[in-house]
Amino acid sequence: MSEKIVDEILNNPQLLSVLTEKIYGKLKDEIVIKKLEENSESIKALQEEIKKHTEAIQALQQTTQSLQETVNKHTEAIQALQEAVKKQGEAIQALQQTTQSLQETVNRHTQAIVSLQETVNKHTEAIQALQEEVKKQGEAIQALQETVNKHTEAIEALQRAVLRLGREVKKLSIEVGGFTNRAGRGLERVMLKLYRKALELHGVDPKRVVHGKMVDDEGVIEKGKVFEVDFYETNEYVYVFEIKNFADKGTYDQVIVRKKLFSARYKDKKIKVFVVANFVDEKVKKKLEEEGVEIIASHVIK
């Protein structure tokens, strides 16, 4: 208890000064001085004790100073920690904003995914419907294939029949050719009579048409070669005729040859060429007409 009081006195300079003055007044009193002398040993012991306390106080002050430095360091560390916490708070706030923005983006993506899923479902239904349609078409194609197979078999049978018919036609052609060679001149006369009216409309007299031979003396086609011709001559024109049952490309070649022969032979007259036929190929007809040839025919074959 006394040590505590002493400590408080020593740590309070004002109080110590007041006490000193009071004590000094008391010391003037002889009794006190005498008493003090009697208690000098005690005072010395007390001084020693005070010295020890002073040393302890100094050591405590040093400890306190060291503690204050430690507190200051802790304060600085706390301030630095507060700054770090503040920065972390700002970072957390920014992270919260980013998280909120990310959540909004996720929500939009979720809506888009839902919409896409609905679209996929619709496409799936459409694909299923299309698969059903393809299945039906496959069945129809299979049925059509069976029909085509039947048609193919029928066509193959028809082709075989055509081949047989071709052989028969070839045989008939040979027979008709022989007949034509024998009866050709008579047939030409019949055709001239048959188309007499048409020829007369062109100013031609069928009765005057003669059949003869022309030798290529000038080598227009082949010098010395003999060609059979049907024609007749007037003062201004030479009418040349090619009479056929069917006028084809061969007829065109014959007409061009005879046109050249007569043009070379009758240089002072106009050459008028006629093709008289029951049938004429459409392309041949067009080419002959481009050459200025008159076509008299019953049927044009395309």
C-alpha cells in the first residue's frame, strides 16, 4: 500500500513539491528533526527502497517505451491491414458488380438456350415429319422401281421385236430396191402425173420432162462421168427434176451435183430445180429451199 502511495508521489512532481515544502516546515520543528535523526536509519533504508523503486520505474518506463514502439508498429500494421481490408472491400464490391453482370448474362443465355431448345424441338418435329415423308416416298420409289423393272422387261421385249422387225424391213428393203430398179422409170412417170397440178402452178409442163444422160465433159464433178437426169429446156429456163419416193440427205447431194452440172452446161440460161417426192425430211427440205430448190411433196417428216 505504502509503495503505491510513494510511487504516486514520485510520479507527481507537483504533489512531490508540495510535500517537500510541507515536510521542510515540519523539519524545522525540533521534535521532527530529532525524530528524523532518530529515524535516520529508517530514512536511509527508505531512500534505498525509493532508489530501487526509481530504478524499477525507469526500467518500467523503458519497458513502456518499448511497448509503445511495439504498439506503434502494431498501429501501423493495423492501418496497413485496414488499407488492405479497404482495398479488398473495393475489390469485393467490384467482384459483386461483375458477378451481378455475369448473372444477368447467364440469365440472358438461359433464356436464349430455352428459346433454342424450343426451336430444336420444332426442328425435331419437322425432321420426324420429313422422315415420315421420305419413308413414304421411299415406298413410292420402290413401287415405281418395280414398275420401271416391268417397263424395262417390256422394252427389252420390244427391242427384240424391233430387231426382228428391222431384219424384216431390211429384207423388204432389198426386195423393194430390186423392184424400184426395175420399175423406177415408170414410178417417176406416175409421180409426175400425180403432182401434175402442183407442177403446173409453178409453170412446169410435166409432159415435156425427158429422161436422159449427161456426161461431165468439163470435170465439174468428175470428168467423163455419166449422170442420169430428168429435165426439159425452154428459151429462158432449164427445168431440172429429182423425183423420189422419200427425199433424204442423199437426195440433197444429188440435187447439188445436178445443179452444178446444168449451170456449167447452160451458162446462158436460168436453172430451175424441182424435187418431187411423196415424203421429204424436214431438215433436207430446209437446206434445199436455201439453195433455191422448189419442193413438191405430200408429207414432211420431222
